[in-house]
Amino acid sequence: MEEIKQKISEAISELYGIDFSPAVTEAPKNFDADYSTNVAMAISKQVGKNPREIAEEIISNITKREQNNLTIEIAGPGFLNFKTSDEYFKTKIAEFGKDFTKTIAQNEYENQTVICEFSDPNPFKVLHVGHLYTSMVGDSISRLVEFAGGKVIRANFGGDVGLHVAKTLYSVIKNNESTDDIEKIAKNYVLGTKAYEEDPEAKAEITKLNQTIYAIAKSGPDFHYEDAEKAKIAKLYWAGREVSYDYFKNFYAKIGVKFDKYYPESTVAERGLKEVKTHIGEVYEESDGAIVYRGEKDGLHTRVFINKNGLPTYEAKDVGLIFTKYDDYKFDKSIVITGNDIIDYMKVVLTSISKYAPELTERTLHLTHGNVRLPGNEKMSSRKGNFLKAVDVLELVDKVLEQEYQSKDEKVSLGAIKYAFLKYKIGGNIVFDPKESVSMTGNSGPYLQYSAVRASKIIGNILKDGVSKQNEKWELSERERELIKKIIAYKDELSIIVKELSPNKLCSYLYELAQEFSRFYETTKVADSEFEFERGQIVLAYLKVLTHGLGLLGIEVPERM
């Protein structure tokens, strides 16, 4: 389609002296055409002519330069329908392997430094299904930016200080437990939260403990305490923090997601305090002993940035984070991926920063997503302890895969989960059905992985006896034309996918591509056929596109299935 778009643009420029990028789509199956465009109608007002007249002039301009590769017809009020020759598709598939990913999308982030911040779990808590989801989405978006030429820093921001830590350590101390195990830590967080909500005395103790923990984090792990109680708290705190980060890193490695930079909240809190205090009176203001931002003047709401005890809230820490990230990397773009529940929160934080550092907020893109639930599940909460852990999801899919196919393959399990998450548009809630996710026949990761394995096997069968010579008698069948058309559409699809940072559109394209390959496979013999060489080229091009696309989703193809 790229070439057809270019030909139309050149014709419009030559005929009417205007720059216009036309929308060209694959023609519906019932059309006797390969591609279609409404460009004549789109520029009718600007040109001041009837769409059919414009269409005729465009056809005349293109055909005087184009030899026999295109047949163009006018349909309806002025649609242009393009029918390409066999030679066009043959040439395209023969050249495809040389630059099949070369597209304008590859320059979208060229020479740009992009921070992708996602996952963002809090130490002293376990990873839940939401962290699993945002980790996989964030990784795919990072891969898209890298493909488009960007230098990506994958960042992870988490609350190593705050009330959740104080609640956990309060329970740990009361129950005379340790912080050497993440499950113990998670259990004590639930117990500490219950005490905070139901016991006023416990709440007061936890509030005081919170201040102590801030001071401990600020002093660092090597600080020596004369006070035995503080020394005990510090030992529990630093041990729990280390256990938490080790647990995170091990889990991320298991799901094939890497991070370049961890930002604990304690490391950005001081910077946040400094920025907020510097702009008191100008942006922020005092209110009952706290420092707030009055968002109502911007159509938002008021939020506290420094509490009455002089401690930074999440808001101030996020202020510190954006400045720290810029100090560290001088980013051209910062992509922050979070749940939908903090949309309004982030609007207040970013709007406040825009008053004194607009260049940072202009470079920040906040993407949000909904909740992930199993079919029929109620709303889950780590605070209540009834949430679905990330590791539970992996184990659940492993179990279903073994039940359905008597097989257990980590690449297939992860492919199932990643695709099940990524095929949905970012923003809404997701119902994750483990059985549906491992289906070998539906719109799933394993279906695409199996299709890739099948194509690889065909190539292997061709190569084992040596590739046959080219056959000049080859005429394209309908199935061959449709598959080639879908394969070479990858460049155009990538341009849209990268511009919109939409892994879901990549999933849709790959699924449609695999379906087209399945129809081809069912009707067309490749290995040991009269046109083994030619059809082998199609299968190889298909395999390259499918594995490349799956790679952008973070999905590996197993050797066999």
C-alpha cells in the first residue's frame, strides 16, 4: 500500500499543487480489487471539483507513469479501486526479506531518549495480577519505541516508605516475626491494615512508626542506632526492602521483562519536598498545617502534597520522580503506565508541575488501564488480602495448558498470558479467561505460536532436500494473492501501531495474518510441489513477519508444539 499511497500523493501534488497523504485500505473481499481509497472525495472541497472528475484525473496521471502493474477503476461517487498484477505481488514477495520492517515508523523516535515507567509495585507487598498486566503492556510499548529508533530506559517506581510499610512492620513487631520472606510480609500487611482501620491506638502507633521509617530510609542502611528499638525497626525495614526487590527482580526475569532503573520513593522524596516548598505561594499553598494544590481553578480537585507532619505524600514523591528522571536521563519523552484509578490524581500532579516546569509535563504521556479479573471474580484488594497474585496467574495457565494439551511449556504459557492481555485496547477492564488464553484454534498466543511452528516446519521440509529452482510458469492463486497482500501490509500496519503505541492493533493484524496463512495452508501444497521455490518464499516471508511481530509483543516461538 505504501507505493500506491506514494503514487496517489505524487499525482495530487502534480495535478493540484497540494500535499495530501491518502488513506488506502485493503478492498473488501467481494470487490474485484486489492486496494481502495476515498481520496477523490476527501480533497473535493479543497480542489473545487467533482470527486469523479478528480478520480479520472488521478487515474490518468498515474497510468501515464505506471506500466502494467496496476489497473484502476472508479466506483460509486468517486472511490478509486486498485487491482495489482501478479508480477507486482511476485516482485514484492521476492524483495520482501531485504527490508520487510523498513518503514517510516522506524524513525518515529530516532535519536530520542524515552523513559517507559511501568509495573511500579510497592516493596513490602506481593505482585498482583495488575502488576503482571502492566509489566507486559509496558514491555511491549518499550519494544515498539525501541523498534522506532528510541533509546528506552525501562523504569520502575515503588513505595519503599509510607503507611503500607508502617502497617506491615507494626504487625511484624507485634507478632514477633521477621521480614525475611515475602509471604510473611504480605500476611503482616493485611494484619497491620486491619489494626490501622479498627484500632485507634494501633493507628496512632502506626502513624508514629511511619515517621520513624522515613527517618530510617533517609539515614541509609549503614547508619548505626544507639536506641535498641530504632535499631530493631531499621533491621526489619532494610531486610524487608531487600527481600522485596529480590522478589521483584526474580519474577520479572521469569516473565521476560527487564528494568534498567528502580526508583524507590525514598530516593525522590527530598527532591519532591524541595520543589513543592520552593513554589509555595506561587503554585502550592498552606492549609491547616499541610501544603496543598488547589486544583479547582483548573477544573480538578485539591490534593495534599506535604502532610501536617511535614512528610511528603505520594503527590510530592511523584513531583520528585519526574525531576529526578529528567536529571538522570534528560528524556525527550516519559511514558507512564498506571491503572485508571489514578487518572485524576495524575492530572493534579502534572498540572501543578506544569505551572513551573511545563517542558517536563509536555514531554510526559500518561497511559492508563483497567482492572484484570477472572470470569465471575469480585473486585479484589491487596489491602483485604483477597487479590489474585501474579504468580497465581502463571500457575493457573500452566495447569490449564497441562489439562487441555498434556503439555507444559513456559514459552507457550507466557505467550498465552501476554497475548490475552495485549490483544485488548489499553484503557478498559479485562476479563482474563485462562482456558481461552491457551486455545490452539482461537484468537490466542498459542494459536499464533503454533502457526509459526507450522511455517517453520514447512521451510525445514523444503531445505532438507535442497531448494528447487524457480518456475516461470507460476501464476498466483487467490489464496497466494491474499496471503502475500496481508504479508506486505505489515509495513503500513507498523506505522500506525508505532504512532499510536497500540499493541492491540499488532495482535489484530497478526491474528488476521495467521488466519490467511491457515487458509493458504489448507489449500496449497508447498514442499515437493511444482512451485516449491515460489511458495517457499511466501511461507518464509510469513514466518519472518509473524516472529517479528510476536517479538514486539514479547512473545517467543517454541521449537515445537
